[in-house]
Amino acid sequence: MNARAVAAWSATCIFIVLSTTNPAYKAAVLAAALIALAAGVGLRRLRGVLIGVLLIAAFAVALNFVSAHLGTTVLFSIPNQVPALGGPYTLEALAFGATGGLTVAAAILAAAPFSTLLASHEVMDALPAALSRTGAAIAASLNLVPSVAASFVQVTEAQRLRGWRPRGPRSWSEIVVPVVLTSVEGSIQLAESMEARGFGSGPRTAVKPAKLQPSDWLLIGASAAALGLFAISQASGWAAPWYAYPTLTLPSMDARPLIACLLLLAPVLVWRSRR
Amino acid sequence: MAVATLSRLTYTYPGATQPALREVCLELEDGLTVVAGPSGGGKSTLLRVFNGLVPHFHGGRISGSASVVGRDVIATPTRHLARSVGFVFQDPELQTVYNVVDREVAFGLENIGLPQREMAERIDEALDAVGVEHLRGRTVRTLSGGERQRLALTSALAMRPRLVVLDEPTSQLDEEGAAMVLTSVLALIARGGHAVISEHRLDRLVKQAHGLVMVGGGRVESIDPKAWRRPQAPSRPPRRFALGAEAWSLRGASAGFDGSLVLDGVDLAGCAGEVVALSGPNGGGKTTLLRLLAGGLAPVAGTVERRPGRIAYLPQNPTALLHRPTVRDEVSLTLERTEEGGLPEAILDELGLASVALRNPRDLSSGERQRAALAAVLPGMPRVVLLDEPTRGMDVGARDALISLVARLRDQGAAIVLATHDVELRAALADRVVHVGQGKVVEAAPEAMRA
């Protein structure tokens, strides 16, 4: 799998969800991204990502519902005297917040293949030669991330048994300081190891230059077609915009932009081999 | 011609007042050279001179001269020495850059700009030389510690260096993993390669070594490997009291992560004043069992019971504990928290740490850090003592001090559980040895304690 092909698909998904206000197309992109990822990674491995996406989306919905007191369909009201929360709570604000949540969720899932589907070296291989050293350094630091999480668990456990208890923000320094120091030491050791293996000694080469396979071309082609069709739909008014205020209406839909979104299901044909 | 020649080399780390190496004069002959000596004596610093990490990576002041495989180390940056000198570090987890085996081996070759075809040849050659052809395509995080260290050796050999330097490569490995690495090193020597290795397990290596270098207090001395005598095994401290009542127990206890069980229905118990040693391979469940007993991990089934009182727990990674400005402060913190009274000096003396009591624990060598962590968890009167690989990186003297300390705690009535690969430590202390592996525990036969 070529990371450049994945990048083309991700960029198209993100372009569509950010360029339209219509929740129907955003939902279609979200569904396509979810189905594609499930085909490539499997729902079980996606569990953590999905929980994170749900939490972030829920926050976006709640934030708009609580802060935007616009719209005509009032669900309930809180007296204006209540600071920050006072005012009418409307169906329109809820729907508009839900559209924001859809946007965030679709964008995160569109970018998720870079962490869930591709190995760090596959991402680095796709970078231009001029960025190869930066890429190697990023790959190395990505490999340190799991050890930081493990270090946090170890430190917390060890300090608890020495009598540490969480008593206010200051007490956390006994956890944070060793975790940070351990991470810094880990980074220094890794840098030492990279130096000892000639990192930075001159222009780098690649053991396996990233070449596009037919399946990658299929993905790039489908993404380009989706991008083109949706852009034309936008320009010609087929992908009608939608706005929740002042009164909630159903979003209108057209087959052409919807087909563009369905083209984003192309990874289902390509990513099955990664499970 | 010698592989390396050091002449009147003195090196001081940045900010240090005393040199880490003093007036070192050394000639490394072809073949295998073993570097030995007490923790904190300067072994790692000496090894880092051979590929220029000292002084180019670490900075500091250096004087004298150092020539390795015909190159002036002081004038040549490490990254340019990488083609001539390979290096394998102590920690198997902190030296991999990529997450697939073949790519990891290729990392150094990419750095020196080799053409693609030559890289493929060298990767095949190095994987074959270390005997890890079967690991090709594997994800690095799925490898055992021994496999990871062999991967690090493979990566070093792929550069076709004239000299390979290994810094305590087996200190974090189980017996099988350590044997894997040492066998690969000896095979390299048999094929005409040159290597320098620092190790605490000298018995296997010294017989094959062409040189033995003792390092201590920054001084370096070459001795004839044939003159080396295996230190006497630690004696077993006599028990002063009979075993007490049951102090901890696991009944049908299961524990694991991400839906897979590491321990499955374990039944085990220990008494006050008893030392139970856990043996078994890396990843077999020893640490999980200790964490269950410590209360850091809840069982998914079964029960864990402990008698009231303080639990002292030394985690596998001792740096998890250390965050105070001095070693003495680390001990004081535990004494204050436990309100058991006493002065830090008692345990610092007992573990031979008086001379480094006012130093930052993170500035110490790995063996000294291990002792500092032990001092931080073991002062006062803990009722249950859980030690995870307590002799990691320790020299013989430090291990003897640990044995005396554990025996004292045992005689004060503490229930002790230690997970260790160190057979001599088990023989000196264990009342029972329990093998932990594949989710189960099996009580070892008494003769296995001394095996």
C-alpha cells in the first residue's frame, strides 16, 4: 500500500466534508470512511479510535447546543440570569452542532489510516527525498509514543506504593516529572543509537522506494473522480448548501454529489489485504 | 595491528568535576575483548569512546588520543565512524527506529546512502549471519527482548563494520535471550570478526576472549583472560526464624491485557519470613504476578489477599521511581511517607551508596540506579517486599549487598517475592522457586534452585 494513494483518498474525504454545509454529504463521507476503515483494519482494532471520535463529536454537538441560543424551535429554556448557560435551547442549535460533529468525525476517520493502517516507514517512504531525514526522525519519535504511555502506568503504580496520593495539581509533579524525565532519557538514547548508525552522515537512500501499484492507482483514480465530481457539483449548485437557522429544514440531496461520496468506498476493494 | 589504541585518554562529562576515564592506555587485539568491572566504574564511557559517542555526542572535555580501526576518533564524528564501528546498546527497546525488522536493518544502510541492490544483499547477509532470517517481515514490537537485541546486532553487522561494540547487551534478557545474543557474538568472532563486549556474565565469554579489560574508578587495566577466576557464588545467609503465618495469597487469580490472559487461574501463597523466587521467560507473567500482589493490577477473576502493612515494590524499570534531586532525598521521601522513622544513611550504607548519596539518581550508571531504586523502596519495615529483576546491571559486590539486605528483611518477618533470571540470587535467597510461564505457575523442584 502506498501512503501517497492513501493521502489522496484522505485529502478528498476532508475536502468534501469541509467544502459542503450539507449534512447528508458529510454523513455519506463519514459512512464511507468508516466502512473503508472497517474493511482494512477491522472494527475491533478501531475501537479506541471510534470511542475518541464519538467523544469529540459529542463535545462539538454539546458545545453548539449550549452556546448558540438561535433558532425558532425551542426545546427548553434556562433563565438568562444563569451565567453562561442561560437562554433558550433550540432544535436548530442541536442540528447545527450535530453537523459540526459529523464534520469532525469524518475528518478524523479520513486521517485515521495513517495511524491505523500504515506502518510509520510506509508514511516516511512516501515523503519526498528532501524530507527523508525529517521523516526518519519522526518515525523514530513515533516509536517512542507507546513507551511514554507504559511509563505513565509504571510511574503511577510505583509512586502509589511509596505513599503518593493525588492531592491537587502539585501532587501530580511526582508522576509527571519522572515520566517526562524517562521520556527525555529515552529520546536521548534513541538519538544516540541513530547517530551510531550513521544518521545525518550524508544524503540518504531508500531500501524500498515507494512505487505505485495498480491498486494504488485505482484508489487515486477513484479519489480524483470523487474530488472532480463533487467540485463540479458544488460549482453547478447540485450539492445544495444547508443551514439550520432560523428554522430547521431537511437537507436536499442530489444523486451526483452522492455518487462522488460513494466513490470514496473504493478502499474497500484495496484495503482488505491489510486485516 | 591493534583494532583500537587509546593513549593517555582522559575524559570528563559536561558539568562533572571528576573524570570518567583517567589516563587510559589500551590496545585492543583482534577477536573478542571482554570489558568488566563494577557498576559506575566507566565501562559504558569506555565503550562509547570506540565509536566516538564520547566525546562527539555527549560533549565534555577529552585529552590524549584514540584511534579505532585506523581512524582518529577524536577528530571523526560518530556518524562517519558508523561504517567502521557498530554499536549495540543495553536497552533493547530504545534503539529501534522503524517498526518492521527488514526496514530496521536497512536504517543504517539508508543513512550511508547505499544503492538499493547493495542494501538488499547486506540485509540478507546480516540476517543470515546472526541467524535471524526467520524474523524477516516481523513487527519489531512483537519480538522478545533476546530477538530485539539480535536485531540490533544484525543492524550493526549490516554496515559491515570492522569492530562491533556491545554494551551489556544481555542485562535485561532472560537466560534464553541472553544465550541467543552471546551465541551470535561468538559466531561473529568465529568468522573472523572483532568485538568488544561489556558483561557481568563473564563465564561464557572469557573462555573465548582474546582480551579482558577491567574498568573501575575510571582506570583501565588489561589482564590475561586465562588469569580470570570465576567469583565465588554468594553464600546463603542463615535463617534466624521459622516461617510465619500466611502473608499473601492468590486464589484462582487471572489477569491480562486487551482481552488476553497473562495469568490464568493461578493459586499461590507465601508466608511471613519466606522468600519466593519467580523464574521463567521474559513475557511469561512474572511482572504481572508481582503487579497483582502489589495491587497495581486488578485480577479479572479470582482473589488476591495480603496481610496489612506496607508493600515495598521495585518495578522492572527503576527509573519509574526516581525524581528527587539526590539519592538521599529519594530515601527520605519514603521514610517520611511511611512514618516508620529512621535515617536514610542506614540503607544507603547497606547498599554501598554512601558515596553517591548527594548525587542526582539519574546521573548514575544503570547498576547504581538500580541500587538507588532499591534504597528508595526498602527503608523501614515493609511487610511485603516485591522485587522485579533486582540485580539487573549489578556487579557482584552490589548483589552481595542486596542478598544481605533481603535476608535482613526476611528475618524481620517480611514476606518476599522476587522475579529474577539470576540463578545465583535464587540459590542464595529462595525458599521456594516458582516457574511462571504460559499463564501458569509451577513449583520448581528443590534441586532447580541451585541449578
